[in-house]
Amino acid sequence: MTALLTRPTAAPGAARRARHRRAGVVSGVLAALLALLFAFPLVRAAILSVTDGGGLTTDNYGKLADFGAGLPTYLWNSAVVTVITVAGSLALAIPAGYGFARYTFRGKNLIFVLILAILMIPHPTILIPLYVLLGDLGLQNTLIGVALVMIMFQLPFSVFMMRIAFSAVPEELEEAAMLDGCSETRAMLRVSLAAVVPSVVTVGLFAFFAAWNEFLTPLILLNDGSRFTLPIALVSLRSGDFGAVDLGALQAGVIVSALPCVVLFLLLQRHYVRGLLAGALRG
Amino acid sequence: MSAIALTRRRGRRHSIRRPRTGFLLVLPAALVAVGLFVVPLVLAARMSVSDWPLLGEPSFTGLENYRAIAGNDLVGQALGFTAKYAAVILVVLLAVALGLAMLVRRPRRGVGLLRTAFFLPAAVGLTSAALLFYELYFAGLSPVDDALTGLGLIDRPIDWLGQPGTAFLSVVIMMTWRFAGFYMLILLAGLQSIPDDVYEAARLDGANRWQTLRHVTLPLLRPSLALCTILIITGALLAFEQFYVLTNGGPDNSTVTLVIVIVREAFSFLDLGSAAAISMVVLGGLIVLNVVQLLALRRER
């Protein structure tokens, strides 16, 4: 009732609209300035990496190619860890997600909670004993060892995402396929897997980002310079382990390391955002 | 499930799912969790009660490593610094993220571009982000320094990473750039779940912008804010890369975090037992903190 009585009459309403328009312009300008500020560090590094006091140059990338064991070595090492982590995460999480979503068996909840508990652990707590354990397995100082640990760190997110995804596919779809003569496996593959492709992309994308950018795990598990992944090599470059610190080469290195992630993000933005929100909401 | 549904399901030969199949599907993931998570965790506990040099034979020493923590000044200092960092980054990130979310809340021309611009830093790895800002603080701000010197405001260039106060500030700025868009997104999802008629009612009641924010938006945004708080605090207590790359704990150990202490104990002092003991204490602290936060959340509901 009070609301009705105090409802603004036509004239103040117009004034309010005008005020709103002005506020809209102000916030629009502010937002645009802030966006420029956020873009500044990356854009600046990209420009500086290909310029030299005025002219264009590829010198910085040339120097980057030759530092330490050579950029190709570090790119290869990062690629190996990333490919194994993505493939391994999917290979474990797709069947596990399906198992958790569609079956009941003894110990199911215990196993699920155990996998989620990985989220709680501070990484150094577990990396120090892993350094010793991987040594016993002969996997110390290997890229496979690093990838296995990355798969483990990704497991809670991957399994959780795949479980949710399979749960959202109506079971009747598979039953219909089975009635049509498909076996259980083929029904799963044909019907359900096709329906959860977006989640598979999200899980793969997150495994990619995590493995490509990880620093602490390879820092602790690798000690041979020629096995370093790109982030470790770049920090070594910064620390002057390969001679005088070359900031131009460092700029180029940051761009090389960020580029795949930025491109993938721009291409698959929707999957990335969806994954972040799902990941955030699990908390 | 109704009885009819049950009998119907039983009636279909293929639709009976054997528990064993489910277990076998989950088994590989469970084995990785046990082998690379449970076993190392047990080993960490064992290491924490042993004298365990990086090279050489370990031996049982009881609670020696835990007692040594109390006498390790750097641990106390790191704990204080980590807590201070967590408090500062929590306030700064929440404020900036909320501001950004309010700016890009309403659909209008170019809003997608703005969201992408704010969010893009989150696609850059933390180490790359730190290296990016390292160069910026090291050489990129010299035009700013020159201008300030020209105006007579400072008499020599600011050594951003070389003084405790500015080194800390440098990390906070870098982390805000890297994570504000990420938390903006969580808050944006929360903002968009607030129905329009709540705002309409507030407007009709004559509430101004500030009153609407305080009495309508913030209370309804509480679950999203709580989620951001838990994520930011947990992340801050485990801070490593940002300080390792930008300041390496310096100057004068003024920016040493708990995780930097753990890594130093293990790989600079080659004392895995001591590193394991400190990380078990950190693990315990995190569990307590998370339980408290969850209980507080539950009581609110």
C-alpha cells in the first residue's frame, strides 16, 4: 500500500530515467577503462615480445628457442605431460563416472568420498612422499610420473563432472537401445557417451589447463634440466640459471606459454565457464 | 520408486545392472586414488615422525619434528604472514570481483566483450601471470617512475619487489588481476539468480542504490559470497607460486608463506621429516578451518 502511495508520478519518473541513462554512460565508460586495464599486461607483453625499440623483430623468440636445453625440448616435455594427463583423466573418469551414476555396489559411497577427499589435501603434503614413492617405482624424474600425479590431482573434478553428466542422461534412452538389440556396453557407448560429449570436453579442457600450467608438481618431481616443463624452464630463465636474465626472451616465453590456453579458452569459452561454475558449486 | 516401476524394470532382461560391473568401472580410478593419494598420505604421516633425510636411511624419532616446529621462528613468521595475506587478498578480491560483477550484470551492447576481458587473465597459468608481472614491476613501470621523479614526488625509481611493503602489494595486485574475473563469474551467477521483482519491490519502496546493495543484493548473494570466501582463503593459505616467482620469499624473508617453508625444509635443507611434519600441521589446520566454515554455513541456513 505504501509502495503504491509513494509510486513516483510521471515527472520524477522522467528525471529518474535521465539519471539512469547518465549512470549507464558513466558505468559503461568505467567498465571499458577497466577492461583496457585488465588487457594491458598481456597486450603489452605480446607487443614488446615482437618489437625492438621501434622496429619489428623475432630476436626475442630466437633467443627463447635456444635458452637452456632449447624451447622445443621444454614444449615437448610440457606437451607429453599434458597429453598423458588429458588422456588419463578421461580414461579413468568416463568409466568411473558411468559406474557411479548407473550402478549400486558395496563401498560405492566410500570410494566416491575417497576420490573427493583429494581436493582437501595441500599439494606439498602429498608431493614430498610421492617424490620418495615414485623413486621406488623407478618413476622419479620422469614425465610419466608427473602426469600420473596430475591425473590424481584432477580426479575429483573429472569423476564428479562425469558422474553428474551421466546422471542427467535418462536411463530409458539406454534401455530403449538395449531393447533394440544393443548390448549393455554398446548402449552406453552409443547413447550415453554421445549425450555427455560437452562434459567430456570440459573435463579434457580442465586437465589440459592444469597440466600445461602446473608448477609445483614438476618442480618437486623433476630434477634433470632437460626434462623440465615450460613453466619450470621459464622460472629458471627468470632466475638467471641460463646466464644473464633476458627480459625480452622472458616476455616471449610468457606469450608462448599463455597462447595455447588463451586460444583454447576463446574457442571453448562456454565449456570452460560451465566447468568453472560446476567446479565451484561442488564446494 | 513405485512397485510397478520395479517389476517393469525386473522384466527387462538387459536392464539389470550387475554390481560387479559397476565396481569394475570404478576400480581404475579407485586404484589411482589409493596408490597416489592414500599411500603417500600414510607415508607423509610416517615421515613426520622420522628423521628422513633426502638421501640416506630414515630412522624413527617420535614427535621430534613436531617439537622442532615450535622452535622454528620462520614457521611462526610464515604463519603470521600467510594469515595476513589471506585476510588482505580476501577483502580485495571480494570487493573487486563484486564491483566487476555489478558492472557487467545487465545485458547491454558489448557486455560479453567486457566479461571476456575481465575473465581472460584466469586462462593464463599462475606461473606465467607471475612472470608477466615480474617483468612489469622490474622494467615496465619505469615510465611511471620517470614521471613521478620528474614531478619531484620520488627521488629515485621505486624498487617494487625489493622492499617488503611494495613487494607484498605487488603480489596482491598480480593476484587481483589473475583471479578477479574468476570470482566475478561466481558472483555473477549468484546475482543473476536474484529475481527482478525483488529489485522492483525495493525500488517501489524508495530504496536508493546503496540501500538496495546493502539490504537486498548482499544478503541474497550470501551463498555465492560464502563460496568465494572458502575458495579464496583455502587458496591463500596454500599460496606458493605467486610468492616463489615474484619475491622468492624476500626481501629478508618478509614474504615467506607456509608452503615456501615446507618446500625449503625439504629441498634446501634436505629434511623431508621436518617438511612432512609442517605439512601435516597445515593439513590439520585446513581440515579444522573447513569444518568450522561448513558448520557456520549450515547454522545460517
